[in-house]
Amino acid sequence: MCPTGNSLGFIFCVIFFPRLQEVNSMINKRLKDVLFTDQWSEVCMERLSPFGYVTSERMQGLILLVFAKYFHLPFIRGVQTETTRTGLGGYWGNKGGISARMTVFGHSVCFLNCHLPAHIENHEDRMYDFESILQQQQFEGPAATGVLDHDLVFWFGDLNFRIEKMDIQAVKSAIENNKYSMLWEKDQVKKRGVLLEGFQEGPLKFPPTYKFDVGTNTYDTSGKKRTPAWTDRILWRLRRVSASGLTNGIKVTQHFYRSHMEYLVSDHKPVSSIFTLEFPYRVDIPLVTLIVEDEWKDYEEAKVIFKLMPNYSRSAWDWIGLYKVGFKHHKDYVGYMWARQEGRHVGFSSWRIFLNNMSTIVGVTEPFQVIITHCFYLWANKKEENCIVLIGF
């Protein structure tokens, strides 16, 4: 997110939500994932560590991770996730949907990653599964209970929509001649029913992303010879009027929508998009303000003062954590302590590391330096570290 330069709004331009489908979901892989983090999530955590981790959800082969710049984390609240299995009559998670919802500067946003039924003749099954996902995914709280109740919804994944009423040779000829608009007119997304009303999609100016011979840019040459299709999609739905009857004022700008032909490890080509989201301020003050010295040169300076907003509801589980800049996960803290009394100095001179369960970050400091030899045992023999402090509950 980047500030607009005035008090009227914020531009939400660097929230990342990597989504994956058809990650290995065999029985042995699922048992392994109970004990270990999946490799795809580890890679995303590593690459996106300069940004703050918000939440993640996995259902067998579907993965959804959400990141944002760390100084926007206090304005991302009410984070919840849901999963819906639709494979094998609802018992298997190779198909279905996973979602992450939250409020961003007071506006409700939901990210929905789906893997819907395959094959051209199963369009009605796709829409039935999508409707089932929407009905089953219900959230707590007054802001939005269902997916479509949110001010803004991003719907993406292997949606498996196909190109109708054209044979494979006609489709390939159109691709070779860059006549993508002609193919788009025959796309099943154009058969907009009630469920698809209100969803938008950028123009498809790239070749269909399915199906390729693995390791090549050649469309399927197997005996099945699947007709090329844009199965991998990114759509969004902006609710112009909120539940209160007021215009929400959110602006969505799509900067690009593209496929990545250079990736050869799958029979699909991944797609990506970058959006700028402008949110008029509803929430622009953190619930908790944290004050620290610019540098911690000795143990006496290793302290933080916190002050609460009047509308902040205290909890016995409130805590303050110390993180190195570039932390990958909310469990990636150096130390923490319970936040018992507002306004007091909380020292970090020596703390053991404990497990915790963080649901919301309500305050964050600017980066500062720790220049204390042997300050924390995890940093033994290091003289300088850039750090931030987060408070969560």
C-alpha cells in the first residue's frame, strides 16, 4: 500500500496473495504436511519476507497466502479463513475453495481461491460448486458474513472455464493469429448467470493457459488433445453500495493481467495481475501506539511504551513482540512479553522464546537499531540489528 499524499484515502498496492492449485495432494504428501511446512509456502515466505505476513490457508492442493507491508498490518483486522471441499461429494479437497477475509482501513475484503470441476461439458457443475462454496463459507462478525457480502472480493484460481462452440483447430488458428478477443467471446465466463453478475475481469490479451505438454510451450499433443482454454483466471467484484446504504468509495485499477509462458513445470501457465486499490479512510489510527528509542545501545534502553485507543478492548492475552526487520511469519519473533499495563515501560533485556497464537496485529513501530553485544541470545556475537516491535492479541 502507498499513501495518496492526502487524508482522503490510501492506495493498497502491495498486498500479495499467492495462490496455488494442484499442489501434490497424495496421501503420503498430506501426512508429511501435517509435520512440515509445504515447500511452496516456504518459498513464498522466503521471497516475500520484506513484507508482513497476514494469514494463510491450505486445503490439500490449494494454498492461499496473504502478505502486506508491515506498517499497514495494524489496519488489517478481523482476519478469518475458511475452506470448502467439493471433491468426491465434499469429502476430498482436490477441488473446492479456500478464502481469507479481513477489513482493510475499515473496508471488508475477501480473497477466494477455487479449483472447480474440469472438462468443457461440466460448466453447470462448476457453477454448482461455486454456489456451494459461497453458501458454506460464512464468517463471524457484523462486517460481512458471506463472501459476496464484502465490499471487495477477489475470485481466482483454476476455475476451469472453457471455450465453447469452436473445434480445436479453429482455436489454435485464432491463437496463432493473436485473435484472442474472438476466443474470449466464446468463453464460458461470458455465459454470465446470477452468480457471475458484478464480477469483472481484465481483457485476456494472452494465449490460453491450458493445456500444454509439460516442459514445453506446445499445446497438448497427447491422445486426449485438450482444446486450449483460459482455465486460470483472476476476477474481482466491487460492491458499490455497502450494507448501510452508503457508497463505499473504493477504487480498483488493474495495471496488468498476464500469463507467464516461461514456466514449464506444469501443463498450466500461471497468471498474475497487479492492482491498485484506493480505500477512503474509515480506520486510519492504530488501536495501539508504540514508542521506542531510535537505537537500543544498552539494556536500559531496551524498552517500549504503549498507549491504547479508547475503543480498544483489552484482553489478558495481549502481548508485545520483538521482531527482526524482514521477519517471515508471526511466529518468527525474537522475544515477547505480556502487555499488562498501558503507558508503562516494557523491558526486553532478556526473554525466553515461547509459542503464541496471534490473531491480529494492532500496533507496530518504525524500524530501529539494536546495538547491544549479546543483547539477546539469538543474536550472540552480532552488534547491529534492525528491529521492529509489534503488539498483538
